[in-house]
Amino acid sequence: MTISFSVLGPLTAHDARGPVALPGPRHRAVLARLLVARGQVVSTDALVDALWTEPKAGAVGAVQTFVGALRRSLEPDRPPRTPAKLLVTAGPGYALRAEPEQVDAWRFEALLRGTPSVAQLDEALGWWRGEPYAEFADEPWARAERARLDELRLLALERRAAGLLDLGRAAEAVPDLESLVDAHPLREEAWRLLALALYRAGRQGDALAALRRARAGLAAELGVDPGPALRQVEQDILAQAPQLAPAVPRRLAGRDAELARLAEVAAEVAERKRFRLALVSGEAGAGKTALVEEFAARLGWTTAWGVNPDGAGVPPAWPWTRILAALGEAVPPRPTVGDPAVARFEWHQAVAARIAQVPGPLLLVLDDLHWAGEETLALLTSISAESVLLVATYRTTEVSPELTAALGRLARADPVRLYLSGLSVEAVAELVGAESAEVIHRRSGGNPFFVKELARALDAEGDLPDGARDVVRNRIAALPEHVRTVLGKAAVIGADVDLGLLGDVLDELETAVQAGFLTESGPRAFRFAHSLVRDAVYDDLSLARRAQLHREVGEALASRRPTEISLLAHHFLLAGDDRGAAYAQAAAEGAERDFAPHEALRLWQAALAQGPRTVELLMGLARTSAFTGSLAAARRYRAEALDLAGDDSALTIRVLTAFDVPGIWTENDDPALARRIADAAEHAHPTDPLVRARLLATIALELRNEGGQRAHDAAVEAEKLARSSGDPALLALALNARWTQTFTRAGLAPERAQIGEELVELAARHQLVTFEVLGHLVLMQARSALADFTAADAHATAADRLGEQYDLPLVSVFTDWYRALRLAVTGPVAAAEAAYRSAAARLSGSGMSGVDRGLLPLALHCLYRQHGRDSTVDFALPPDRPDLLLELRACLTASTGDARELYARLAPAENELAGAGSGLVTLGPVAYYLGELAVRLGQPAGEHYRKAVEVARRAGAGHWAEAALSRLRTTCRRDSP
């Protein structure tokens, strides 16, 4: 099993299983001393000197013991009495026979021997986790190596800056160079690069000021003048010498109009210091990335790219972390505690704040948005920093539902939209020459990628294949078999070819470069020339071969980069390897810690599809399903987890208390499961009062309107325990439980309003956003019941704002229904009916069957009835039980039911609207139906109709007021002598 060592920071080791537990500090010192020797033999005497300042008896034997323990840690699978292969005995001492790629410092040094690209240097600098050999900073034997590695790092930073200048990204190089010269003011090359970067970024005065600072520092510290290179760049800047200008961008055929439009938007951003978004779309191969690259090169702003890789395997929001790295900004730490929705929102805001603090103007690019994950898309809708132009590209042929939703949200930012259609014949002629332009344009439709591929095929074969998409496959088939084999494995790795995962195949890769399938992005760095090339290679692999290659890549990755859990999960899952489930579960847990629920859900599902079903796995699925709005799935996973928990009380309690889903409806979605959960909670006997309070709240929430005294008592005790606990989240849950028990009689809307007010205040103070939303929905319902629609509107708006801000998809399901109710109250009837049907369509896919059950027919019947129209809607009368529709049910049967019993039931709710406490449907003022019942009973009804008029006017419903006044006049005539 291959092991890797990290010394660019504290000493660590990893193998395919994960981190290797190294023994004590002297064992670690022995290992570090051998690593410093870089494969050379270190004598036993030298190891003794490294471990002890004064020689001691038994030191040699102790070193032998340390070596033996290290061997057991580093080669755990080595059979007994077989020679070590890694930490070997050699001559008078020991040596560590690691390969160069097994040690991060050795890889770093090897990279710098060549001419690495900026991307390679970015990756290599990312290996640094602190000072090299950090825990051995005071050891004499480590000082020279530490100093050497520090010097290599500074060299890498200078070479990275030079590479950015070569790429025309001068402004992007400035922040890191400023930091470099501040920390190392005697490095003349860093000063030269800083001056050049400032000049090319349009800051000539700052460039000369930097050179003056360099001159002053050298004189003060060393008493010398700047060297020839610094003096030359100063002269060139003063003379505005032509050689200081960046390279002229390449010519892009046929896209002048699009480049001009982007330039207009950039000018607006710079002049008005505002945020603008540009969306560049088109089919695969249309030249979206090439257009943005050309635009960026011409613009000359600080530019940062975030590319969405094809397929999974990267952490959530990976493109944004790359953008922050390019801007020289650290990724904000993820919150570790609190409401997941709040933590997720705060992290998004922190990322936006980091971008906002970078001096503008900035060009940010999100490439291949059609492959973006939920977190990347969520962040895209959060960024609105001043002086930022954000350009996003995507394929119009691969728009996912998630991207569709994101594009809908982005419409409010009024984005500039550029669609890249096929090139004209004239533009094709610029690329391939006039002679073959007509035929290639006809075959390719002007798609730039296919234009170039067809031109290659024409040059090579003198003829063209029938289908443009067959061009790539035909050319690949002409390659030697060993080159095709390497290309296949490279396609499995991804768009960027990692030589460390491919092995010694440089000749094959160079052949692929010559054929135009790969491009060199730096020394020993290759990329597929286009994603369509990679797609063609990958799609032509058989399923068995593809799985085998994913396994090989996964094993190589586990050896070289064992901490990249998401990528390991990706490869082992596609390989059908048992290790995929474990890596997927680990990656899902990491995504949950990073508050990326959609990515976590995908990974939990992958783990479930490939691995054994465990309680932990099922509860992970239940948590993330509930958070992302898949309530039916969450219930299913929770039930299965209870099955697996069996008679294990502790495990059952873990299942029952794993997560909280606030309840805003009195009808349970799955009554059988609810009773089962309540029974399990009742039979658990925790000793911790906080756990007991949570279980009692669970009983009340699950039983809701059918638990009777049992559920009521559980809610009361849960609230009492929660108030004494000082735990705001537990109190919020207990208040939700108590709310479910406020439907024992009519007229309790004021009590529910009090609960809602406390929930909003408590949740807002402690950032419990899901319960803050619940509080606003409770108040929306209660204020609707009291005909206070101004307040109800405000709470619906607040709930919508929080739902959108924190990505809580089910909130708008309830507010949509509320707004249909508002139209039902005021009319017109046709608009209200349309709103009800639209809200019902959303509700049917929400997984809330308890709410959905028969609601639309009931709402339409009540709509027609309250507006005095005949209703032929076939609706089901809600069951007679304590719930949000208690008053509505009584009013619906006012003309046929037991008048005395109905009158007594409705009397406490005389000041309310029938059914409006649901926030979904109403039949008008309860007082009106009390008047009708009073007439049936032969009792005075006038005061009831007067109250109905008052409530109707409060609600703004003139038709209700008119109906009540009409009944009042009739009653007065009847009752007058």
C-alpha cells in the first residue's frame, strides 16, 4: 500500500485508508530526519545526535525501537520477517526509500525544475500548510532544509507572478506581490515584477512609487543601489517603453459584436461602480470559453476563473474557492454550529464579502455553469459586489432543473444575455480559408469546434465524414492503440490530465497533442483540447473498461492525495468498488458539515445505492431530504432507520432526535408512521431531561390532532422542561408542539398568535431561521383568522424573504396558498380560482400529503359559496377532529347539522373568519353563520350579523358585508312587532 508524506507544514503521513497514526515525538523526529536526508543513508549516530543533546546509555537500542515502530505504522501489511521496503536498513544506519511523488516537498522541488504553468504553481503552493517541518523548527538538522524550502516557495511565488503577467493578468498578480515585498523587502525580482504588474494594470504612478520604496529599502538595509534589472524597468516605465506592453490578444473569428457588447457592460461597471451579470450560452463547441478568454485578455482587469468540472468529485462550491484563491483571498471558515440554513447563508455572505473587499474593477468568470452544483449556483445568486462583472457560460442543450431555477432567480439582476450561434461563412473562411469554407460551414453549421475538426479531417483525408460529431471519433480511431489507451484513462481522470495518476506516458501524450486532442498548459501539464473531445473518448469506452479505469485512478489517487474524499468517492463509485460507499458517506458527512445539503443528499444516495443500509446512512438521507424539501423521502428513510434500530433504546433515541422539522399543518402526512414514532418516543426512557423534552415534543408533533390528552400533556411538559433548560432551539421545538395542541376548540387564534410572536422573537434572536419562518407562518394564519390581512400580508412577505434568503423551498408553497386566499376574499373569482389551481399544482409535488388531501376541491367550493355562486364541486368534508379547519367544517354544515351543538361550538370564534386560520381557505365571517344558526334556533340574530359586517369590513370584503347587512335587514323586519 503506497504511503505519502506531507512536510510542508506539520509532518503527516497518509495511505489509502486515510491518515497514518505516527508514534510519539521521537519516532516522528526519526522520520523527519530521514525525510530531510532525501533518500540518503542517515547513520545511527546521526539519529542519536538528532534525538538527544547529550548521549545516553541505550540510545542506539532506542533508535532501533523507534525504527521498528515506524515500520509497523508505515507498512502495516508487510508480512512478518520480510524485509522493509520503505524504511530500510542500509550500511551504518537507515534510509527512507520513498519515490519523489510520495513527499510533497520533493514534488514541489521537482515541479520548479521545469517551467510550470500558473495553474500548476497554484496547486503546488496549495500544498503548503504552514512552515516546513514546523514541529522541528528549533532542530539544527532541520534548519538548512527549512531555509531551502522557504527559498523555493518564494521562487514559486515570483514565477507565478511572472506567469500571470505573461497571460495578461497583471492586476491579478499585484496583491500577492505586495505581500511578498512587504515580507521580503530585499528581493529585487519581486520588486521588479510588482512594478511591471502595476504598470500593466494602468497604475504607472504606483509602479514608480514601488520602485522608490525598493531603492530606499535597499539603501537603508544594505547600503546599495538597485541592481540592473530594477534600474532597467524603472527607465522603461519612465519612457513608457513598448516592450512593457502585454502581449496582443489573439484574433477571435466572427465574435466582434459579442466582444463589443461585453466591453460596453464592462465600461458601465467601471464608470458606475456597479455589479453586472453577463450570461453567455450556446451549444457545445460554440466558443463560449474562447469568447470570454479573448474578452478577459483585452480587458486587462483583475480576473479570476472558476471552472465547473464535468461530473462530480469536487467539494461543494469548488469554483468559488478557485476564484477566491485567484484573488488572493482565503476561503472563509464554515460555521461549525447553529441552524444549518443560517450557517449556509452566512457562509455565502462571507464569500461575497471577501470578493467585495478586493479592489475593483473585477472580472469573475464561472465557466460551464451547466455542470455546476447547487452550492455553486446558490452562491452565484448571492454575489452583487460593486465594480464586479460576472460572466457565466453554459450549454443551452444541458440546462438542468437546478440551473433553470437559478437562471429564474438571476433574472432579477437584469443580466446581459449573449447566445452564440454558428459562425457565418465569412468567419469560417477566416479559420479554414476560403476554398473549403462553404462545404465546412454547411457540414458544421458554423460550430467553431466542429469547423476546426472538419478542417483537420479534410487536410488528413481529403474527404469529410457524413456527421460532424463523427469527426472526433474518426480521428481518434486513427491513433495508435497505446495512445488511445492512455487517452481513455485521461478521459476518466477529467478535463485536466494528472500525470501522477497516469504514469510514464509522456510519449503518448505528446502524440495526442500533435494530433490536436490535448493541449499543453505547462511543462508536464496537459488538458483536453475541448470537453467534446473528452466526451467522445469517454463515451467510447465499454462499461467494464470504464469501471476498471475508474478503479485504477481511484487507487492512484488514494496513494497520492488521500484527503480528496469527494474525488475518491466519485471514482470508486463509478468503478462499482465497495470502497465507494465508505468514501461517499465520508464525503456526505463533510458536505453536511459545510452546510451543502444538496451535495450531501446526492452523496448519501450514492452511498445507499452501493453500500449496506445503516442507521447512520439512513438518518443522513432523512436529514438532507427534509432540509431540501423532499419530505416524503425523509419520512421513508426515518421509518427504515427505526426498523434497523430495533430494540436498541439508545439507537432509537438517536433516530428520533436526529433532526427537527417544524410543523405548520395539523393533518399528519403519514399517520401510521406518526403513531409509530410517537409510541417509540413514549417507550424511550432517557435520563437527560433535555432529551426527554425533545421526545415529548416529538410525541405532540407526531400525534397532532389525534393524540387527545396524551399529546396535550406531552406538549405542556415539553414546554416546561424546555423553558427551564435555557436551550432556545429546544424551546422553539416545544412551542411548535404546543401550537399543534391549540385546536381543541374554536376561537383560539389569539393564543396561536401569541405563540407565533414568541417564536419569531426567540428564533430571530438566536438565528433559528426555520423556526423564525414557522413563527411568521403561524402569525400569517392567526392574523388571517382575525381578518387582519395587513398583518398577515407582512408575515407572509417576511416568510417568503427568509425562504428565499436561506433556500427553504417549501415556504412559498404555504404563502402561495395564502395569496390565493387573499384573492378569494376580495375577488375577482376567476383570478382567485387560477391562483388556487396554481398553488395546488405546487403542493401536489411537495410531499405534504396531509395538507394536499382534498384541499383544492374544498377551496373552490368555499370560493364559489362565499361569493354567492352555486357550487357543483365534488368535495370531501374534512373529518370532525381538532384542526385548522374546525370552524370551517362547522360553518359548512350550519344549514343541516345540529344547530344547538354547532352554535355552541362556533360562539368563541365570532370575531374570526371561518377556515382562514389555515391560511389557505375561508368561508367568510363566523358571525354570519352564528346568525344563521340563531335564526334556526329561533334566537335573536341581529348582533351576530352586525359582528359579521364588522369582520367583513375589517377584511376588506364588501360582498360579505353586503350579505350580512341584507340578512340583518331581513332579521330586523322579522323581529320587529
